[in-house]
Amino acid sequence: MNQPSQEKVGVAALERGLSILEAFTHAGNPLSLAELSQLTGLYKSTILRLCASLLRCGFLHRLDDGRYHVGPAVFQLGRIYQRSFKLGDAVVPVLRHLVSKTGESASFYVRDGESDVCLYRIDSPHPIRDAGVAEGDRFPIDDSACSLMLSSLGGKPCPSPEMRAEDIVVATKQSRRIAGAAAVLSPVFQLEKRLAGVLLLSGPESRFTDAAIGEMTRLLLDQSAHLTQVLGGDARPFLRALAETAEA
């Protein structure tokens, strides 16, 4: 028997309750019943019933003026998540997916002091690929596309919703670091809109045609959105840019 798809299974009441908690993700302030209704699309009577359960379990707290904010149970779950979370568990599957879809090498770079570090990498299965880079390799800060992206976005907020795909994803047909190599790269964000690192696809210049770069751009937007969401960041700018590329 075929297993039902993930989209077709679930508990509707639970999902509605979780949508109430999700409403606080971007609000940053306590929310009234009317505001929760507007953000979730649920009737106020439904929200009141769901909030009663969330209050009893400590996931919500109600202020004296009737507004709600997240409760201590959310913080406790966050602490458990932080203790159990390993960055590689989130990044490496994304890199494998990128390699399987493009056939090119995929890497994840971070800034560490005065160096750019290749934290994770999956090599291309092709016999001809960009060579000389391995996990743990450090590069001095320079004018390469990866270094410039880490420098320009480090410590700055997530891309604004108005940004287009070409403002987020950068393509370079001539690598500054590896002769004969090309690259397409995209940032990844985490909690509090901080830069988590850079996803990078790289390979021989000859394979990075305009058509290939266009497909890589769409793939990187999709995977950057996924990884940003996993890391607690705001994936909406990536999704909007991805939708624009689909309409073009």
C-alpha cells in the first residue's frame, strides 16, 4: 500500500494551534485576539478555544489587557532544540541535494576572524571539477564573490522583501580563487536575521552556461530558503525571488 503524502496527513486542530504560535514569529510584540485572527485567518471563537489549550500547556501567556504572548514552554523547547541541533545535520543534506541536481561541487562557507572557511563540502561526481578545496580549508579575505558576500552581509539584516533574485544570488564565471572555475552562490540566514553562511556551487567555467546558471539560481533560492527556515531565519525574501524567476 502506498504511504499517503506528507501534505495529506496531519491533524487540522493541531495545525491551527501551531499557526497561532507561528503568528508571533514576525510580530515581536504581544498580540490581541483581533490581530491573531487577522494573521492566522481563523475565527475569533476558534482562536479562543485553541488559546485555552495553549495557555494550559504553557505555550501562551495572557496579559491583563487580554493580549497574548508566547509562554515559557516555547523557551524550554528552544533550549532543547539548541542542545540537540548540529549545523552539519542541516547543511550536508542540502549540499548533497545540490550536487545531485547540478552535478557540480557544493560548499558552505562561513567567516571566522580574518578568514573565509569552507565548513562543509560535497565534491562533484564528474572527473573534471574545481579542485584544491576541501572541508576546513581557510582563505584570506579577498575580492572573491564568496568573500564579498560574507563581508557585505555579515552582521546585517536579512535581504528585504523587495530584493529580486539577482540581488540575492551571485554568479561569477571566473573565480578569483581557482583558475578556470566558476561559481553561483547565495546567502543563508539564521535567527535574528543574522548571516549563517554562504551556499556555493562551483565547477569548470565551460559547464556554467547562462542556462545552467539560471537553473542553479532557482535551485539555490529554493535550498537557501529551506536552510534559512531550518536555522530559524526568514525565508520569505528567497521565496518571493523564486516565484519571480518562475514567472519570468
